[in-house]
Amino acid sequence: MSTVTQENPLKVIDISLPQEEIIQDLLVASRDQGFLFIDGHGIPQKDVDNLFQISEKFFTTVPVEEKLQYTINPKTNIGYTHYNSEQLDPRKSKDFKEGYNFGYVNFETGKYNQSYADYYKDSEKTPIANEMDQINPTPPFFNNYQPQLSAIMVKLFAIAREIMRLMTHSLNIPNKNFFLDKMRKNVPSGTTLRMLRYPLIRTDGYEQSITDKNDDSVNIRAGAHTDYGALTLLFQQSGQEGLQLEINNKWQSVPYIDSKHEGMASPLVVNFGDLLNFWTNGLLKSTTHRVKFSPQESRFTDRYSIVFFVHPENDTTLDPVPSEIVQALKKKENEDDGKPLITALQHLQFRLQETYNW
């Protein structure tokens, strides 16, 4: 059973419990808030601590000039993003954060950042001739951490698959493998692991440009936005909160909470994205969120987070999910049956163009 408190506005769902005890809570959380905590995921705290140490060391010890040699590739969404290179909220300033994206992952072998030819070699899709020589070089810093990085990606993908398997029961989809058939381990998708650093102090001169003393946008590190994909899994650290959700036109902070399982990492923050919202005719909520530091809080460090963006296979057509609940909503809202279908890859590419102005 999941509980919501004044300190924690989100349901906590333990996926190690029998599915009949949690599928209704999963539906309610995904429909009403679009965010929840997932406990019982099985990832040890020591593994997550190690991952954050790798992330912090990369951002603080690798020279900027070297990181910029691996700037994000717009064709693959793999690589480094420097400060102010993203603008998630077009109404606000650019996002003062840096990140690194790992992609082109085979979730059977754990290989990541593969070349185009290697990534697609076992796919039903024939590689595009002029893309065959495209490679995705990884910063040398990560070479010593390949086993840990591969292992966490494989584990997170397994958790995402389990959440979506449970969702087929929540939505009463007749084919219980409906989502799993579109999330195979070795088939290309837009799924990405992202390391993020949000600096404590903004050093780009933006604060000096503000003339309105009531403007607190200097404290925003990632502008208000919704996520692109099916679902997102997030690890955060105690004392480095900052994630806020817009619920009923009010911003609410997401706390750090401990797992109820000894030795297990804190519950994952999970949210559903625009793709799944579209796929379910708006039933599952894609909630607006941002990262903001509160001027009132005591904070002595930058904020780091580990984010796993999950997308179905590239060629998945986003026709409505075959659920009576979804179909009833469609009839109720009298949506146009003739709207053009798009694929998961087309959906992702469109959203990336908006964010990076490619």
C-alpha cells in the first residue's frame, strides 16, 4: 500500500510486492500525478554511491576543453552538454547545468556508445549507408568504469521493463507483453543514461542581468518542462534535492526518502513522459517539472543526479494502447481517428530539435 504525506506528495510503490497489491496504486499515481517513487528495485546503495562518485569526478576533474571534444551529437543524442546549451523552458533563461549522455546501448551485452553500424547490425532495420561510418567516441575518463556503467544501465532497463509490465495489468491490456514486445533488450531505441551536474553558484553573469528584484529565475537550474519519452528513472542524493513538480498550479518539492529495504538504494523517482501520454490518449500524465534551488535552504554542494530516459524501440508506431480504459477516454473526448501516426524515433527527434535548436 502506498501513502502520501505533507512532506512527500508522491506515492511510494514497492515493486517487490505481489502485483495485485500495487497495480491499482500504479494506475492512480500515473494518471493523477505522473510521478511516483519506486522502492524494492533491488539496486544496492553502494552501487549508486559509486555511480555518483564517477559522475562527480568526471565533471570536476576532466578539463572543459577535453569534455567539449565530446559535445553531444544531434543524430544520436550521445555526448557532453555544456552550460547554457539547453533551454527546456523557452520563456526563461538557458539551463545552467552540464551533462553527459550515454546511448546506443545493447541491454543484453551492456555495450554503449556503439557505432551506428554495430548498434544496428542485429536489427531488422538495415543501416543507412551514409551513417555507417558514424561513431560515438566516449571520453577516455570512462574507460576504467565500463563494467559499472554497463551494469547499472542493464539493471535500470530491467526495472523499466518491470514497471511497464505492471502497467499492462494496471491498464488491463489483454496482451500482457504489449509493452515488453516494444522494449526488447537488443533492439535500437532512444533510451539514454544521463549524468547531470547543477552548480551551486551560477557563474555566467545571468544574476547581474536581472533588474526585477522579485525575479528568482537565477535559482533555476533546469527550466520547467515535461520529459520526452515513455518513462524516466531518477536517482538523487540526500541533501541535494531541487526537483519540483507542478501540481494543481503549485510547485511542490520532491524529497529524498530512504528505502524500506536494508542496503538498498533510495527509491527511484519515476515519471511518465510525453510519449506515453500521447500513446495513452492523455490518460497517463506527463507532469511539468523543473530543478530549482531554494534561497532559504542550506546547501553547500552542487546537485548531481543520475537519469535514465526510457523510450520504446525506434520503429514503434504510437497508435493508441489497446486498453479499454484508453479507448473509453478516446471515445469520450471524440478524438480524430484520422490523425497521422508517428514512430517513437520521430517523436524523440522532434523534441530534441526543440530543446537544442538543431
